[in-house]
Amino acid sequence: MPSSEDEIVLDWEGVVDGLNLQTSRTSERLNQIDRVRANGIGDHIALPQLAGISGIPFPQQDGLCTRFATEIILRHDPREQRATATIIPHVSRTEEAKTLLSGLRRHIHDFTELPAIIEAATNLMGVRGNGADIDAPAFSADVLRLELVGHTGLHLTIVDLPGLISVSEVEEDVELVEQLVDSYLENPRTIILAVVPASSDRARHYDPAGYRTVGIITKPDLINAGTETRIARLASNLDRTKLNLGFFLVKNPSPAELQKGITISDRRRAEVDFFSAETWKSQHMDPSRIGTDNLRMFLQDLLDSHIERELPRVREDVQRLLNATNDELVDLGMERSTPNQIRVYLTRISSDFHNVVKAGIEGAYAGRDAIFFHVNRNDISIRLRAAIHSENEEFAAYMRQQSVKRKVVADEDLDTAEAEEDQLLVTDDQMMSWIRKIYKQTRGRELPGNYNFALLTELFHVQSERWQNISRRHVEDVVSLVARFIQSALAFIVKDSKVRQSLMKTIKVTLDTNARDAYEELDKLLQDEACHPITYNHYYTDNIQKARLDRSKRALEVTMGDAIREDRHDKPRVSNSQVEIDRLLSSLQERVIVDMTELACVEAKSDLAAYYKVAMKSFVDNVCRQVIEKHILAKLQNVFNPLTVSTYNDQDLLHLATESPEICNRRAEALRLQEALEQSLHDLGV
């Protein structure tokens, strides 16, 4: 409260009477809006307001317009009476300039002090013509805020905007004013009062559809004689510039009258007398569209309906912003400034991370984290078990179809078939030629028709030499797949990118260790395959017997065909005569392999195929079980879990998850906004 010697003598009655946009219903709505605005929500959500009119007796100079926006905040409080003037710096200002401008705070005791306050504000803003450099802008994007608290009778915020200038030769000035005005008028909940001097050719408005713009034509006393008809057409909404809410024609006091201190009643009388002159009566205008009092009544009804219509939408916007703010706070997580806070935070996220990883390994995609396992763009890497199955199946299929060093193809396909990396395509004859060569190099004490065990060993080692590269690529693919899964899981659980990167570095050390163990296990498997062949799988003997039976069957089919075709009429004919039986036996005898080397090589080829098939299947299973499952997947759940967090010392914790100043500021702002939004919902009756 001001002291007795600083008693405020503001003309509250004149201010309220000059506005007078209040009914009992509007009063409560305006109070609600003002409480929401006082919560700071107006910076985030468009609130209903009037832009372009005020009842404050600003000093006026003929030919000049306001150089910056002025916010007039009226607050009703019979227990207190105060008035202050401050500057709200524009966001484009430097921090130094913001501090300088924000330093202005003047207590107003009488409206006669306004000229000095406005001059001080314009000097600080550096507006041209007020002590500033000649190259300084003529208008400022900063805002002068006048807060009037006392027996005002209402709570209301009004914005008095600079008029659009068309006489300036400086393009930057015009653009600055347009941007400043647009920053207010683009608010869809602002009722625009477009004040147009009667000497202007057209109304400038910012509401394309004209649903929220009221045209106010001023200074009719300054027009040239004989132009009243043109002004009357504009006021009657018959000109090219039309507004759904129409126009009003008013006469304001001249600067000289304001300087003399014209009263409200004298102002009304002068306006009535002016428009009662014959020059205006003869225009036959709608009398309800003439005069300040009619404008006030119209705006009162307009404000009532405007607020009633917009308040439900304001509530929706507040609730929507509150939901988004709550989500942001969830994303930011708990405060992390001390080791204990960080340990609690990391324990919580490590538990969530552990559950996601476990679900991914077990293939439980429909649990509480089902949203994480939603497949997007056919990338199933987040469904880890499914992705591992797919990789293993591709590995098994490739090993089955393409893993041999020498692949036998038909003679006619040799020139067109494509070999895999480090693979040779050969015909059956070429394959047999290679086996004969190795057979001769591995002869031992075995009898003719048999082969040394070293032959099968050497043949198998050559045929399986591509296994190393194939299996290593498979393990690399799985390691890469797991890394992508871990990154996705961290991104889902940890919203702070800095913490996520720190944790990924720590987890990667463990993943690299697991991968190294997997490669070492793979090397052991490959070393086992480099030893002499050994198996007790009965499929090996089954495959050999099947191959020999197939070979005998093919020989019998050829022999029977040859015997039957020897009929003199070249027709199929078989009988049990001794002659034909002798002929069949003779044909079979011709098919018997008498070359012991050829016999050994044919048997070696069959044995190689049988053993390769059994060994390849075992190798695939061992890679999937002993390498991938044992060293990569089984250890994955423990790369980051609550037990891991318990081993971190204070330094580790601070290094891993201390939040940045930006995060601290974001959380503080979000908490303040959350509180303001919750209070605003309460103020709006939600």
C-alpha cells in the first residue's frame, strides 16, 4: 500500500466509464480469463481479449501514432490501490538489453505522469526521435505494460496497438509495425478493433473472414468538406472494404481538448452535437452505428458472446497443454542432481530396461511394453527373438544350399550359373576328377577298392573351408541386430539423450565382451571341424546306404532299359526265357565297376556327401546354440539391470546420469507450467 504522501489520485471512474464493457455475466467470465492470464497461461494459449482500444488517457500529438504496443491490465481489488508501469522486452533483444529494459519500473500516482513514463520507455527502447540515433527504428517490438489495481470494477487486459503507417518512407518501420500488430491479431480469440482515420482510403484488418473485426472510423472532423458520403458508405459497410461485424463512426476529442482535460460528459455532448449536424444527418446512416456509447454497447454484447463461445475451447486447450506438459515431465524423469537421486533414477530405468530386454528375448511381445514391440516398416529388430529366428533360419538355409567349396552343377548350366564368394562351380566329371587327384595323394596301406581315412578328412576340410566366413558373418549380423535392439530399448526407456548415450557406452563394453566370447566359441567349433571326421549320428550310415541304393537302382534301370531295347522290333518285352535272362545278367555284369580306383573314388564321393550333410547340420545347431544363444542372448539381460546399478560408485553415477542445466531448466519450467495449468483449470471451473 502506498504511504499517505504517495496517495494515488488516478481517475478510476473515468477509466471504467471509458471502457464500460461489463455485465454481471461478463464480469465473472472476465475474472476467470484474468486469473488464467495472471497464471502466465496467456503466453502459451490464446485467450479472449480486445486489441486496439483503451480508456487510458494517453498523451496524443496530432499526426503521430503509438510507437509500441501497450498492455493495460485492470484488476479489481477494493482493498488495494496501485499502478505500475514496466517494459516487457521482445525476445529478439540481447540479454543485456533485456536486463536494461526490465529495469524500468515506475509507480504511477496520476495519469498526468504518463507522458514522462512513455518518454522514458521510448528512450530505453531506442525509438527514433527520442534521443536515439537517427538510424534507429521508428517503432519498437517491446511492450509497455500498465498494471492498474484498485476499484476498477473489473478484471481485464486490453492491448493498445500502434496504428499501421502508410506515410513512412522507411520500409523496415512498416514491416516492424505489421509484425508487431500481427503478433497480437493472429490470436483467433482476439476481438480486433480496427481504428481507421476517416481520412484513410480503406480499413486495414487482419481477420480475412471478418468474423472478429469491428471497424472504428475516427477523426471525421478532419476530412475535407464534401467527402462525408464516402465515409458514410464505409461506415454503412457498403464500401469495397466490408466486415461481418461492420463499422462504427466515432469522434474523439482533439489533442487540444484532451490537454485541457475534457470530461467524459463533455466528450459525449461534443460527439452528439457533431453528428447532429445536417451534413451527417443527410447521410441516413444507422444511428446505432454512430457514437462512442453505441460502440460500447455493441462491444459489450460482442464480448459477452465471444467469451461464452471461446471459454470452452480455452478449457480444452488448457487441458491439452496440461496433458502434453505431464508427458514432458514423464519424459524428463525425476530430478538427478545428487548421487542418491541418480541411483534411484538408474535403478528404476534399469528395471524397466531389464523387463523390455527379457520380453524381447522370450518373445513376449504383448505384455506391458507392447507399444515398444510394435513393428514399423517391416523392421522386426525390436522383436528380438523373432529376428534371431529369422537370422538363424537364413543362416541354416544358406549353409544347406550354398556352403560347399565345390558345388556340382549340370553341364549345361556351368556357363550361366553364378558362384558364391570363394566358391567353385564344377560338373560331376570335374568333381570326380578332383576326388581322384586327392585319392592318389592320400593312398596308404589300404587294399585296392578302399581309401585311406585321410581322403575323407581332406575332402571334407576343403569342402567346408567356407564355413568360417559364413558363420562369422552370421554372428556379426546377430551382434549388429542385438546392438540395434538395445539402442531401441534404451530410446524407449531413457528419454534423456545424454544419459542414453552414456549408458550405451557402458553397455557396449559388455556387449563387446559378449561378442568376443562368442567369436572365441565359434573359433573352437571351427577348430573341432578341422580335426578328422567323427560322428555317431545314424543319419550318416543311412545317407551312405541310401546313396549306394540309389546308385544301384540307377544302374539297374539303365541295364533293364538296354536289355529291353534289344528286341528286334524295338518294343519293350520281358520274358522268363533262358536267353533273355542270360542277356540281362550279361548287361548287369557290364555295369560292375572293375576299376578299383574308380570304385574307391565313387565310394568316397558318397561318403563325403553323407558326412558333409550330417556335419553341416551339427555345425549350424552348434553355432546357434553354443555361440549365439549361450554367449549373446543368454547374457543380454544382465548388460544393465538393478544389480549392475548397485555396483556403481558415486563418481560413476554422476558421470552417467547427472542432468544438464538445460534439463533442469526444462523441468523447472514444466513444473511451473503444470502448476499454472492445474490452477487455471480450477479457475475455469473444471
